[in-house]
Amino acid sequence: MEHNAPHAGAVFEGYYSKFDLPSGAHIALVICQIKGAQTKPYMVSFTYVPQCGTHVYQREIWADKITMTSTSNTSDCLLDVSGIGFVKWQGDTTAYQISVGDEFAFAATSSDRKPWSSRGPNTPESLLVHLPLPLHWHVHSLASSCSFTLAIRDHTIAGPDASGTALVHQEKNWASSFPSAHMWLQARNPSTDTSFCCAGGQILGLEAFLLGYRSADLDVDFRPPFSTRVPIVGGGPFMSYSCNWEERTFTLSVQSFRQKIMVRAQAPKGSFFSLSSPFPEGHRENYLGQSFKATIEVRIYESGWLTPWKLVREETFEEASLEFGGGYYPPAGSAQRYH
């Protein structure tokens, strides 16, 4: 099955695209529908974050209807948002066309796709993607080149961000609802063509994460059972982590029998913007906080069966994404939306 395509049995489906613009600014575009929801079932969220990380422009639109369909084959699909626009995947390309009156207009067309892995499972979940879990997470493209145009009325955008070439990172979530508490990290180093992605939190009475590091010579993946712990026990034999919203920090350590990864992420206060999350009754506003100004440090170790851990890769990502959601985001549900 093509995981990016619509899932007929899912309660909700959400598509997330993060664009890295020429000036160093970013755009977050979310299109999400919740089947049978009574309140705000259809959402288009558009956020422009300047390179400085402040003076954010955001519009969350509660659309009349979103139609998600597969087209000529299972790898091609269309999101049609009534009165607002569309996103269309065809082969390895994606076309975006989103506008709200004369308030803002955004169009982009990608020319390629960088999948999760060319040497293994094409999704972070691997075989877990076939289980009836409360939430699924798929990374469709780590970085796709795209041409774009952008216009926002009554809001200053950097000159290079009016049109040009950008990179877009594409993901999808689907299943019954978002977890009660979650973290999400995404980073890319264009000079080395390396990427790091991580998502996880509280699910089915456990705390579990999916994560991967990508480079030309090293691919590292962790998923349950290694990246799992039981809260009531206070930990697990292979994973430990901590998140601190007050300090805007997150740390994670996961190991298998032959590999270990250690991650530390931090973003400055004042750089976060809020987003809404899907739940069975509808979208809950201000349920997570996201920053594009994070610094993420990654260390990867390897060992033989009886030999000490050896550091094989150390990398720091700047201008990365860090997200606190639900129970890990104390402002969730409040009227205050930017932090």
C-alpha cells in the first residue's frame, strides 16, 4: 500500500508539509480532516515563519469540505479543499495551490522525492504500519526541491520569499486521534545532505518513539520494541528520555544490541507557534507548540557484542523543528497561542 495515499478506514488523516524558503524562512502547511467530527472537521493551517522566528503569519481555516481521493493508481492522490485549493501527488512530484481570497496565496510544484529510505522500509514504522495502532506516522519525502510563489497581504515577507526555489519535507498522520502527549523533531543539513526525524509519546499505556538518521554513508533507524518504555515501571532497558517545556528542551537515548543514538534538542523561548490537533470530536485549537529555531545534537554509537560503544557520528542541526504536544505542552487548550 502507498502510505501517503488516503486511508478509507481512518478516523482522521492529516498531511504536513514544511517548506524551507530562500531567505531562511519556513512555511508549515497542514491539511487535515476528521470523519464524523461535530466541530471543525476540516482544517487548512498555513504558517509563515520569518528567518528571525518572530512576526509569524498564521491562518487556520475551517473549511467546508476536504475530499481525499486516489487518482490513476495508488501512488497518486488528490486533496481537494472546497473554495481554497488543492494538493496533488503524481509520481514523485507534488503540486500545491492554496489561497484565501486576497489574504494570501501560495503555489508550489516539486520536481523530485527523497523517500524515508532507499535501502530498507520506506516508512519509519516498517511492519508496524500494518497494525491497528491509534496513530500512524509516515514520512513521504525528507526533502524535495520545488518552485514556488508566495503573496501575503498586509504582512511583510522577505524579498527572496516571493518566488524561487525551496525544499519541502512531507509527512502524513492517520488513525483514530493524536496521542495524549507527544514530541516531534525534524532536521536537515543541506551542506551534508543529512536528515534526522523523530516522533513519539504516550500510546497504548506505553511511551514509544520512531526515529531515523540519514546520510550518504549511514542510515540509522529505531522503533519499538527498542524505543519503548513503560511509565509505571519508570523506564525501559533500551530507552530513556526527558522533555521540559519550561526550558524548551528534549533529550532521548535509545540503543539496540549494536547501535545507540543520543539526541538533545533545544529551541529559544519566543520562537514557538501553536497548531491545532485532530481528535474524534474535532480539531482542538492550540494543542501543540512548534518551533523552527531549534538546535538538535545527534550522536551515534556502534559496538560489537562485547566491545565498548564507539562514537561513529556526531552532528549538530540548526534551524530545526521541535514540537511539544498535548500533555508535554502545558499551554494546550489555552487562549495564549504564541510562546
